[in-house]
Amino acid sequence: MQPRTPLVLCVLLSQVLLLTSAEDLDCIPGFQQKVFHINQPAEFIEDQSILNLTFSDCKGNDKLRYEVSSPYFKVNSDGGLVALRNITAVGKTLFVHARTPHAEDMAELVIVGGKDIQGSLQDIFKFARTSPVPRQKRSIVVSPILIPENQRQPFPRDVGKVVDSDRPERSKFRLTGKGVDQEPKGIFRINENTGSVSVTRTLDREVIAVYQLFVETTDVNGKTLEGPVPLEVIVIDQNDNRPIFREGPYIGHVMEGSPTGTTVMRMTAFDADDPATDNALLRYNIRQQTPDKPSPNMFYIDPEKGDIVTVVSPALLDRETLENPKYELIIEAQDMAGLDVGLTGTATATIMIDDKNDHSPKFTKKEFQATVEEGAVGVIVNLTVEDKDDPTTGAWRAAYTIINGNPGQSFEIHTNPQTNEGMLSVVKPLDYEISAFHTLLIKVENEDPLVPDVSYGPSSTATVHITVLDVNEGPVFYPDPMMVTKQENISVGSVLLTVNATDPDSLQHQTIRYSVYKDPAGWLNINPINGTVDTTAVLDRESPFVDNSVYTALFLAIDSGNPPATGTGTLLITLEDVNDNAPFIYPTVAEVCDDAKNLSVVILGASDKDLHPNTDPFKFEIHKQAVPDKVWKISKINNTHALVSLLQNLNKANYNLPIMVTDSGKPPMTNITDLRVQVCSCRNSKVDCNAAGALRFSLPSLLLLSLFSLACL
């Protein structure tokens, strides 16, 4: 095989014929020497030249820039590599990158004896291609292939050709990258012998705008001889996308009376074509305005920005005089900068003329009349107003205020949200006998403030004349409730009090009669003429009809009107306690084993229906006259409890033990209650309290048995 010679690759575009002269082939863009070796010095000295680099882009090196992989070095404009400061260790390798608008290349500086420093070439140089600049390495020259989108059959069709002026025999071209052997696969292919590049189908720039491919030459075994060289395929845009409005619905608002030139909203369309071409350069215009009154040109749209502004005088933007405060504009966006050949898209812009409070509310009349019965509450009259502003805004909604004639706060006024009327209500019952007529002064305002040049006039106030009708009112007890305190158990017929009721209808001179309305226990009577209340039964504080020592009764006062009116009064009787209830014990049954080691029988408690001091402390005793002293014992635990215990074990039987308990009242009351004690047989965890067959001792027998037992001792 012949020794390899540098390759010169160039792309022949289907649209552009590239002529490569012999002079061009003599110049190889890039570094003249790619690899340098130097020994690691003891120290790199600041500004001391290390070596000279030679780079040429074959076009004069305009705008030549160098980059060094280490921040401690730089390359001067003459190609000299120098250190920026004294430094010892920089690693085993330095890379120098040179670049012009026409070419770029990399040189490697191997430092013999240097130590590794972390980092990769990719980390050191992050090269970004900002424009389709041909990238050339050694003898490879490549320019982009330009292909219009939306090409028609036939396919495949040639779009370029890779040329190697000094390609080894039997070598082949190979094409790789997205669009070839990576998804989407099979779009491009290359003739391995001639280097012709072809496209196999229609391209769509809006799907993929640029394909990054790679070309290389290989031997018969597929081993790379030269490359890979980047080959950029650029899809040329065609105007195949209409502008579309993607952000609808478009609704704008402008205040009525706004100055000419007020911006309402912005309409922005999108065009998927290449934004760097006129294919996506949009212009806007208004195709239609509905309605077209009072002017067919109420608005204007900036053709470039899409801003919609008003173009009529503020007087024409009067919401109250417009046929319809809503305008619909058909907006058209056209690409190709608005030329007739451009594609168009439309959208509807809805513009609402918003209301401002430039009309004050006015009452429909200056005076309103109302009639109300005394004692009644609720709405008595609806006040009507007119307002030309938008009924859906605070510029229309009314707020009413009573500014005179309501010192007792008997009236309130609220707005009906549906009709905007003022609902005047009586909230405190009126009294005909005090005043039969009332006059109110009402003002109305809007929720929103008026604009500066509008004010509330005389029509924003009204007078309401209210006539109060007299009705027969029921008598009123005073005081109510009536309260009296008495001892329970007072004698029947005792006078508790005399009730007093008056008739509010003072001008009618009516008489009043009294009667009992509710007397749960049936204890009371009332004189129908003078209202004297006395007892018909003994009052009992412990009665279930008494709640917390208070007995409640209701009385009626009935006037002589036609028809008669009735008033109700409440009597609260507080009953003072009397010691009229003897205490009682609990429990009244107890059990104990006949062989119990603990001779305690039961803990007794005592209770009393009376109140303190007619209750505890209680005194507990065993009725001495009936029971011997040497068998039972009772001991005080506290003010309300005592312990009953045995002094000796007893045989299985039932015993009745009389317990006497006395309260602390003056005079005290005593109660004697039999405590039934069952002496049971307790064997093997079984308790037998069945008294059948067992000896039953009466109290006298028990006394004799106890005396006999004492004698035997």
C-alpha cells in the first residue's frame, strides 16, 4: 500500500458549485505542527517564551483567537506560548486551540516528566458552534449542504458530493449520524465509491432544521483512514406554515371615556417557519369590526407589535350611549412581512367598554309614603332609583343611608341586590301612643366613588312619610318577671303579692282582668279584679314542680277591647327551706359470712331532701331498746356515713337491725329504718345466703342468747 497522503475533502452543493484551485490545495488550514514535546522544567517562568506555534486558516488569519487548556498560560498574537506566572506543576499535557471564522485546529504539548491533573479535553474546551462555519482538520475541508424542505419526487436525489483529491486505492466513503444510522434512520446516504451524498425523502425544517453528519474514509476492512469529518446538512425553510393565534380567547377591556391612543390589549401570533426569514415575519391588521357604530374604525392595531389601541375621541367611548358596549374584531396576521404572497391566520378579539361611575343614582320621586301598624316589624316600603351605569358594577349598585328622623334607631334600610331598590324596614316596634307619624330623610350613593367631574345632586335624596296605625295592645305586667320569696309550708290562703299590669292604649281607657294561665302544682289563686295572688295549697320546696327552689307560674292580664288583648306575666316564687323531711339511710340490705375474720358488715350513707343546715351532719345510732349492745356496733365515718360491724360471728340467718338517723335541723328530725343483715355460709369460695332451715332469731331471742353467752364466759 502506498503511504498515506493528506486528504482534501470538499462538499459540492447541489445549489452552489465550489471551485477548488490548485493554489487552495497547497494551503492546509490548521497548525503546521500538531504535537510538541518538552521536558518538565523546575519551574515555568512568567512571560518567558516556551515555544512558538504556527497556525494558518489559508485566508489571512483574520480574527484569530487562541485558547489554552491551563489558565496559567496564554498564546501571544505572534504564536508564542508563555506562562502567566511562575508555576511548577501543570500536568502531563497542555492543549492549545486556535480558531478563526474560517478554520479551527488543536495542538498538543506533551510535558515529559509532568504529573496527571484531573480533567478532560471536553471539560477544558467547550466549543459551541454559533454559525455554520466550516470546520477543518488537517487536510479535510467541509462546507454545509443546503436542502430546501418539501421537495417533491423523485427520490433519492443527489444533494452534494464528497471529494478526496488523494484518496488511497480501494478506500471507501462512510456517512454516519442522526438521519443515517441513527433515528431518524435512512434519510441520507453516500455512495461509498464516488462520495455522492443523496437524500431519500422529503424534509421538514419544522421537525429537524439541521442534521449533524460525519464523513470518513475507510479501508476494505472498515478501518478508518481519515476522519470523521463533521458534515452539516441545513434544511432551507419554505413558507409552509400559516400564522396561528395560540393564546385565545382574546378579551380586552378599556374604560369608557379613555383618551385616544389608549392601549387595550396585545394580539400575538406564532409562525412555525424560520424566524430568521420573512416566512415568519408577521404583520397585523383589523379585518372587521362588529358593531361598526358609532365609527367603523374604533380601534387600530400596530402592524408589527399587535397592540390594539383606541382611535376615537373619548366622547365616542361613552358606554351609556353605545349600541353595544362589546366589540368583536377579526384580527389577521400575515407572514412575509404582510406581502400579498404571505400566508394568513385570523382570531377574534373581544373588547369590552368598561363602565366608570359617571352617573349618580336618582330617586324616581322626591317623597315616598308608608303605613305600619304599631308593634309590627319588617319592610314597609321600597324606594326606587335610576342609574344609567352598568348594572353589574359598583357604579350602579346603590347604598342607602338614613340621614335624619331616626333618633331611636327604629328604622333600617338595605339594598335589594336584584332590583337596586332601598328596602326600608322597622326594626324596633313603633308605639302609636308615643308618635303616630315619622318623617325620614334618605340619601343614596353608589358603592364605587363618582368620577371627579360628577357629584350627587338633590335627586339623590328623598323624604319618606310614615303613618303609624293604632292597634289594641295587650296589657303589660310590671315588673316582668315578678319575684317573691316565701317559706315553704306557709298556711293555705297566705297572700304572696299583688300583680300590676297597665294598658299601653292609654287613650282607650280600658279595664283589666286577671287570671291564672299556668300553675303546674295548682298552688295559687289570683283575684281577677285587683290581681292579689294567694295560696290554695301548701307550698313544698321539695316538689318536682320546683326547680332549684324556684316555682314558676304565669298569669294573664286581659283588657276590655274588642277584640280583647292579652298580656302575660311571669311570677317566680323562691321557697325557703323548712326542716320538714326526715333523713333516710342506704343501703337497707347487707351480707356477711358466718366465719368472717373481718366483722365489718356495711357502710351506711344518709340523705335528706332538705337543704343545709337541715341536713348533715347526721347522727347514726342502733335502736338500743331492741338490740343487745354486745353483738352490733355502729361507728361514724364522716358527716354522712357510718360503719356497721359485728362484735362476734353469728350463725347463718337473717337479722333485722333498727338504725336510727337524725339530721341537724332545728328542731331535728329522726327516722328509724330496719337494716336487713344476711349472715351467709361461705365454704370453698361458695356463698350460701339461703335462710331456709336456718335459725331465725327475733330481737328478744337474740338478746337472751347474748346474755347466756356472757354468763358462760
